[in-house]
Amino acid sequence: MKGKALGGTLVALLTLMLAACTVVDLDANGKPIMPKDPNAKPGYSDQTPQQIAESSWASRVQQPAEKQALSWADMETKSHTVKAGGSESVFVRAAGTVTAFDNSNERERSLTMTINGKPVKVLIGPVLRGNAIRDAAGFRFEEFTNQVQYAQLTKALNRHAVKQLPAVDASWVGKPAQALLAVSMGAGTVDEVVAMQLQQGNP
């Protein structure tokens, strides 16, 4: 009887142990595919910079830009709080008159807009340089695998921004326009202005 009872106990224990096990699928290399931790912080290690730019554009760039954009005057005021030698990027909504269209370098075109009485060069691509969009959106280095991926995100975001812009040519000169911009500021200076949205007409 004791042997039967012991055997029954062992069977019960083995059943419980098997029930507690989770079957894990294997990938093409035979390594286990572990389910994502629901409490893990979001990361981008398994995405290309272009995938990151496309998947996060609405939530991390467009929506925050539309909600948090400063006026041009408020941006200029804020620039005076930037420490000497430092840099900060913000989203800005502005309106003005287009006074020039520079197409001398087809890869790095720009508009000049008179905003609050001052001429402002607005970069419209197709190639955009600088980190204004990435930094204004608040992407942080620690979210990424390495410096290379972080740097490549800048290019991917800039390329994606250009896709949001309308066709711009010399016919815009002399007309009012509205813009949503990413602006890189120094201590009391405006260093770089990148277009994210452009529209002809007054606000």
C-alpha cells in the first residue's frame, strides 16, 4: 500500500511540474523565443531607424509638436535660457510671408520666411541635416542600442519629415504661409529651422 501511495504521490508531483512548464517556441537558429515582458520599458533594439521613425512619428513627433509648439516669440525668449555653448531643440508654430525660395542645391532647398519682422531660413530638404526633430521629440540615447543607431535615427526622422511636406517651388514667394517647425537654439540664437508642416495662407 505504501508503495502505491508513494507512486501516486510521485505521479501527482510530476503532473504538477509538467503543468507548470511553459512550452517555448524556437527561432530559425534553434534559440528560444521569449515572450516580451509586459512591464519592460519600450526599446528599439530590434527595429531599424526607418522603422522607428515611421512607427513613432505620430505619437512621439507629430502629436507632441502640435500640442507643445511654442510661438516664435516664446521660442526666442526661451533661447536666452540656453547655457553658453549649449543647444536645445523645440517645436515652433509660426506664420509669415515667403520672401525667397532657394533651389541652388536641389538636395538642400530652403524657404526664407519673414516671421515677426525677421528673415528666417527654413530647411525643406529633400536632405535635412541636424538633430532638431530628434531632440525636440525627446528621443534619448539610452533608448537605443548604440551611438550609430541613435545617429541614424536623425536621418530617418528627417527623411520622414520631408515626406509630410507639400511640393514647394518659386510660386510660394510673396505669399503667406504657416509652418510647424523644429528649431535648434543656442544661447540667444536660432541655429537651425527645419520644416515639418507647411501650408499656404494665413492662420
